Amino acid sequence: MAQWSSRMIVASGPGFKSSTSVMWRPTSSPRRTPKSEASIRPPLSPRSTLTEVLRLNQFRVKNASSPALLTEKEEVQDEAIQLNKDLAVLANVFPDVKYECLREVLRRFDGDSRLEISTEQLYRYKAEWSKGRIQLPPREQDEPILIEDQFRTEQYRNACARLLYKEFTSLNKSAVDAVLAEVSYSYTEARPVLHEISVKSWRATLQSLFRRRKDRGTVPAFIWEKGRTGREIVLSGSAELDKELETLFLQPVRESEIACQEEHDRQLAVELNEREARKAEALYECQICYSDVPFEDITACTAEAHVVCLDCVRKSLNEAIFGQNWAQSVEPQLSTLKCLAPIDPRCEGHIPSNQLKQAVLLEKSGKELWDKFEDRLAEKAIFESRLPLVRCPFCSYAEAETTYDPHSARQISWSFRPMPTHYKIFAILACEFLLPTLLFLVLFLRIIWPSLLPNIFYTSLSHLARSQHTTRFRCLNPSCKRTSCLKCSKPFHDPHTCHEPLLMSLRQSVETARTLAIKRVCPRCGTSFVKSSGCNKLTCVCGYSMCYLCRKNIGKTGENEGAEGYRHFCEHFRPTGGKCTQCEKCDLYKSEEEDVLVRKAGEEAEREWRGREGGKMNEANKREVEGLRFDHDGVVGRVGVWDRFVRGDWTVQGVSDWVVGQAVVVRI
């Protein structure tokens, strides 16, 4: 007879209150569990305990509509799904924070309040969380998150790690795990990095002695297998990774095979068509090369129907683009070629544009040739428009530049900049004393040159409005899409410094000269040193002694000078501490005016650098670098109004630009 026993299980944890669940189960006979069996059983977590209780409950609902219990793997996947949902929310709330930073914040916290805590952390300490990362422009609202930027499921991560372990056997598993963590467990991004690391290892060097080294594009042999319909990807255990492997390895091979098959079919169709047309005597004679071609390979001009083969059309277009025949062959207004038949040079017809494009795209390199033709037409149209342009330095893409002149600057909305109180007091006092003079000067200029002062002001206002525009230029050409700087025409990197190589060269030249001005070098061992304090008798580690002021050998090892020592310095009493009137010896504790020496050396080095590098620069770089100065505090900056005034190269318009920039705010 079956006996009944009761078991009381107390389930408690951070996700729920402590509760007591009682369950009855039948037992055949009372039997105690051996200690050895109980000792190896792992401790049950609160979630697994609750799951076991619900699974063994004989009174639970057993229909299909009841919610299924999650296994541990499903729980992990469910956690990744929830993390991606939280990531999407944070990405919309903080569009200026990188996905990498958002993932790090979400990983740091757990529990039901993960999203709320992460939002509060980013709201309060966003600068600290983003510190050390490259700042990107804010994302668009509701911009979709790429799969590479999302959290990966445990199933995907394990399958990805297994494949990479198997492929890169020369690397330790810890190295593979580290790279996967860096790229958010993306197989596509991790494989190139691991390949670069593996080719530098000693194991790869030994293996390259016996077999050819594989490049990064080589597909691992264990990735795919031969199936009924061709090559197929070996299942990795993750559907997401299988799809990624198919896109990365299998799809390019299939596209290449399809393209080769299509080209082979096209060539076969052309040969068959020409053979049948020759049998039927349906060939047409080209009026340029006089070859017989079928109807599908000819075109005709729109005026006299002069017959020209497509091969001659392609060659003529290629010569027009890369040769010297553009003006004679191209009709820019119609974006096509003129009539090419030499039988009638005065023919005003042209080749239809659609047939020209069809003829060009039949060749393998036809897409590049047609793009070049369109770029050339666009370049000519832009040149004839006479618009001020902003160009991409890496391709032919251009945009119309927003320009401001004194007339258009009158439409700019502006207001006075709020000034501190002490500035207002100074301005009021200055106007009180200078008001009569200013009124007389303004009235005089208004009578003699009525438009002078307004033109100067609105020119300065246009300069201020132009300076508000960013120097970052984003190319919209689909084949380029690079970001450049409008000032230096170099790739734009955040943070960006214009003419950075020139500035680094200037900084290096000036700092080297400043160091040499106060540095001393031991003539015996070549050791360099600088005196920070103490007397002017310096002794090197090799035993050589010298005077810091005149650099003379005053040590005991001197051969010609003798061992002067401290007798080299003046020993007369000077009450005021001034210059000695009884001898010309060096002072023991007198210090050189190092600040003056450093400044003079830096200015001399800067003049020499500008004279040396000036002939190597183009006009744009020369004008830009001439506007820079090297602060002798170690900072490269822009030349100010006072510096221009001291140098004598300031102008009235320059002073007006500075005043307007300090007192006016423009709203663009």
C-alpha cells in the first residue's frame, strides 16, 4: 500500500517574498537518501527550486494553453532579449552615447530595476561613463540598432567561441575570449582581429615554413559541406550564427557563381544570335568600323539614322572621357554622344541616351565607365552654374556653399551678447568720455562715405555667421561617404586638429630650441642635464666638473685649465649683490635669465621654421599656418587682435570682426 509523505519547501529570493509551499507525493516505502548521493547534488537556487515545485505539482493544469516553463537556456535567451529591449530604450533616451557604453551600463546592473538604475546613472554621470571614448554625432530618433551592437544570446556566444577555438588553434582560448569581449561577441568582427594576431604568433611562423599561409579571406574547411544543391553551411548550434556564416562565406561564392554563369550564358547567346543572323543574311554594316553585326548590336542617330555598332559607341565614349575628344563627341545638354558616323560630319543627330547606357553596361567595367561619364557631366554643369561650392576632397561630390555678403547679411537675425556688470560699467564710462569724439567721427563718415560703416558692420556680421558653421563635411556620395574637414581637407577625426602634422613640426622645432637654450652636455660622456637649483659648479656622474655659465672645465681632471674648482668664481665681497667691479669671473650663485633665453630661442626657431617650411606649402596651407602662433607656454593657438596690432598687420575690418564677435550673437 502506498504511503504518503509531505515535504515543505521554503522558496525565498530577491524577486519575491518568503513563502511556504506544501506538496504531497506518493512513496512506496520510506527510504533515506544516502549521504554520498546527497552530497553530490548541487544546491538549488530559488528559481530552480520554484520550477521543480511547479513541475512536480500533480494538480497543475496540463492543457496546451498553460504557459510553458522556461529551461535554463531559454532563461538566458530571454535575458538577452530583455537586455536588447532595455538597450533600445536607452538608445532613444541618450542618442549621443555610444552603444558600447550603453551595453556596459546595462551589464553592470541586474534585477527588475536594471533599466531605471541605468537611466539614472547615465542621466547623472554620463560624462564619466563616456570618458575615454570617441564622441560621435547624435543618432536619429528610433534609429534601428544593428545586430552587431546588440546583446548576444548564450547560444550564439558558445557557438561562436567553438568555431573560433577550432579555427585559431595557435592562440590560447583566453586570447579568443578577450577579442570576443572587445567586439561584443561578433563573429564577423572577431575573425579579422584574431587572424592578425595569429599570423604574428610563433606557432604560425613555424607552420608557415611547411605550408602556405592562409589569408584572411580563406574560408575554413570545417565551416561548410557538400550538399544536394551545392555547398551548405554546417550547423553550428545557433540559427543566428548560421545565418551570419551564410552571409559572410556562402553568399559571396553563390553570387560569384551566378555572375559567371550569367556571363557564360550571355556570351553563348551572342554567338548563337550572330550565327543565326548570318545564316538569315540579317547583318548590318557599321558606318565607322564597317563590320557586320546583328540588329541587337547596333544603334542609330536620331537625325539621319546613321548605323553605328555598340562596340564603336563604347570606344568613342571611353576616348571622350579619358582622351582628348570630349568637346567633339559629347552632347552635354542631352547627356549622350553626338552622331559618330564619318559619312556626314554635319549631321546634327545624337545617339539615344538609353541605348548609350545599354551599350556601356554590357561590359564588365561598364558601371565604372558610366559613373565616370555622369561625374564628368555633373562637373561641367556645376562649373557652368558659377555657384560657390564645397567639395569632398576624396571624390567629385560637391554641395552649394552658404555664402554671406554685406547685402545678404542684412537678413541675419542678431542681438547683443549679454555682458557682465563690470563690462557694462566700463562701457558706460568709456562712452561718457569718448561720446563727443565718437559722434563727430560717425557723423563725418556718414556724410563723406554713407555706406562705409554699414558695410564694415555687415561684413563682420557675415564673417561671424560663417564662423558658426561646422568645419565637418559629410560626403553623400554612396561610393565614398567619408567625412572631411573644410579647412584642411583632411579626414575628420574627433577630436580633430587642422594641419596637425605642420603644428606638430612647429611644436617640435620650438620645444627643441627651448630645451637646447638651457641644456648642458658633458663633453666627456655626453650626458645632458639642466640645473634646477644650487650653485653654478656642476659635477657630472663621470666626475667632469664645469661652470654652468661659461661651460668651462673647472674640475681636477682638467688638462689645460687646471683644477680651478671654486676659485673659478668671484670671491670678492659685494654688499649690494651687484656686478663685481674688481674682476671678470663668473658668479657662483647668479642664475641666467632663463625665461628670456627660452623665449628668444623659441622665437628664433619659429622664424627659421616658417622660412624653411614656407616654400613647401601651397597657398591654402601657407595662409592657414601664417594665422597660427606658438605660445611659449607650450600652446599652439590663433593670433589675436593684440598680437596683430603689436606686429603692425592689423586692419580696420579685422578690429571690427573682433568687436562684433565679442558683442554680438547671431541666430542662424
